[in-house]
Amino acid sequence: MKFTELKRHLKSEQLRSCYIITGEDAGVRSFAHRLFTRHITSFPELNITYFEGKVDAVDIVDACYALPFMSDKRLVIVTDFSSDSKKIEEYLANPSSSSILVFESDSIGNNMKKIASLGEIIDCGRQSESFLYDYVAAVAKQNGAKITTNATKLLINYTNRYIFRINGEIAKLASETDLIDEQSIREKVSPDLEVATFALTNVIATKDKEKTLAYLDKMIADGNSAFAITGMLYSQYRKLFYVSINRDSDTLSADLGVSEHSLKFIIPQTKSYTVVQLKKICDIIAFADYGIKSGQIAEKTALYTCVLEILNIK
């Protein structure tokens, strides 16, 4: 189930005994969490039980079988469950009709796979641009401001569609102006490192040394560490290399762990290089990374050196 379907689902009569809130966007997971807790309107302090981490599954099951207090339902929320799941699996074979069991984590670990197959997964990955356009406008309004269409598009791009980041940036901008425009975003918002690194690889592909080094300087000035940028560069070029040698694959998105939306931007970048060049680039960055980790070269020196080598790749 998509996160955007959850609110309507909770109003229905078809509630499941178990849900798994999972996905890469902590902001979306937090929203899903609140939708569940708001569903318990009577004595939430008595009808909502929280567990976290390595807890005894028996305690979770006991909480699920406890009767709700002056309410139709009680809610049991388990965050980052890391214990053995056997007792939970046994419970889900005969669950309480008056309890909703909710697990929360950024990903589904091995101990959660069976539970996930028995429950309803709530996909809390980064949301679509169409959803975020309306969301950004609503958040700006809540903060007493308006935001232009171009500014909205740029903000979504700069924040890499992460809701917590969107919330924070809008709150900051709205405290300074009641009309957030594109210039405000460019001047006040630093691009997410993944987004900035993608832009860096685009500049590198132009072979323009001056522009490349200027952009790299800006990334450092924005507070990104040279080591982190090096790691992101390696990740990006590895994706380009993988796409180049698997162009006809139907599973590129799943193989790379990226959305179809992101894949649309990755594929065009591969046209700037041959497969051999991409392999050389990955080797160059891996060597720089090793030099940093082994203490043989300073982080910033290693980063700039490997970028210059990529610019001169034949």
C-alpha cells in the first residue's frame, strides 16, 4: 500500500491486524505513524503501547491480546524490531480482532520478512513530484507564505524529495519572506548531496575544467565533506557503469536500488562515456577512496585529484 492510500484506508472497515511502515523517507514514516496514532481517539495513553529495538516478542504479543479501554481498538507500535519473530508469526495466525500491530523501520530486515508477508506493507519511500507539488504549497501556506511553481520544482529537486528537508527549508524561507521564489531557493537552500553530486557529474561530462572546479568548490563551501563527495561520486559512476553494460535489462531500477524517476536521469549520462572509460573512472575514484581511508592522502587533495583525472580521461 502506498503511503498516500493510508488515510483513506484507516477510515474503512477493512483494517488489517498488522502493518509494516517502511521506506527511505523518515518524514513520510513519521506521517504514517501519526495517522495510526490519531486513529486511536479514546484514551490513547492507555490504548497505545510502544516498543523499540530488541524486545521480547512475548511482551508484544501480550500487549496485542490486552483488551482496549473504552475503545474499539488498541494500537501496538514496534520501532526497529530486531528480535526473533517466531512468536509474532504465531500470533498473526490468530490475531486479536481489537488490536492493530504496527512495525516501523527504514527497511525490512531478515527477521521481518515473514511478518511482512503476513501483514500490510506501507510504502514510505520518497513521494512523487505530483504529490509534493501540492504538499509544498500546503506547507508554505501553513507557514504564512506562498511559493511559485518554479521555486516549488527547484525545492523538490534540491531536497531530493525528502519531506523532513522540505519542511525545514520552507519554515526557514517563510520566516524571511512571504513569497518564496526561485531566487530564494538558489540563494538559501543547499542541494542535497546526492542531487549535488549528480549535478557535478553532469558538469564533469562537459569537460569544462573551470566550471567543474567552481562547482566542486561550492559543494565544499556548502559544508559537504570531500570524503562524502568522493563516496557519492563512486556510487554515481558505478551506476553509470552498470547501466552501460546492462542497457537491455528490464530490472535496472531494482538492481540499482533507485526509482524509475531517478533512472530516467541516469541513463542519459551514460552517453558521455564508453564502458571502458566508466570502468577507468570507477577505478580512479576507488583508488582515491583507498588513499583517504589509509591516510596516504588528504581528503580534499584526493577528491580534486580524481576529478581532474576524470576530466582528462581518454
